[in-house]
Amino acid sequence: MNARLKPMETALADLPAAVLRTDLRVAELRVEIQKQGADIIKWVIGTSLAIAALLLTVIFALNNANSRQTAAAPVAALPPIVINVPPSPSAARQP
């Protein structure tokens, strides 16, 4: 009976060390996940700020372009075009 239990006893003796290694791996994984979460938050905030700055720049550029168009000096009215049509020969003969 002792010969059959010997492999089980050695496996159980190594169990605390295996649990400790697993706990260390889980702890390292948790730290890595927290770092990745912080990095993602930084990227989201940075990207949001860049998009907001770009949007404001486009809005101000379009607003200024529209202001320049309306602020241009008005064009002076052109004189009317008069077209003189020579009288037809039949109208010139009638008294």
C-alpha cells in the first residue's frame, strides 16, 4: 500500500510550490492588465483631445472663410446694356 501512495505523497508535497508559482503568475498578470488599462485610458484621452482640436480648427477655418466672403467690398452695379436694333427697311419706307 505504501508503494502506491508514494507517488501521491510526492505530488502533494510539491503542491504548495506549484500553488505559489501559480499565484505569482496571476499577480504578474494582474499587474500587466492594470498597466494595459492605464495605457488604453491615456490613448483614449489623447486621441479625444486631438480630434477635438482638429474639429475646432476646422470650425474656425470655415467660420473665417465665410466671414471673408461676406465682408468683401460690394461690387459696383454695372450700367445696363442697351442694344440698338436698326430699323427694318420696310419700316423706314412707311410715312
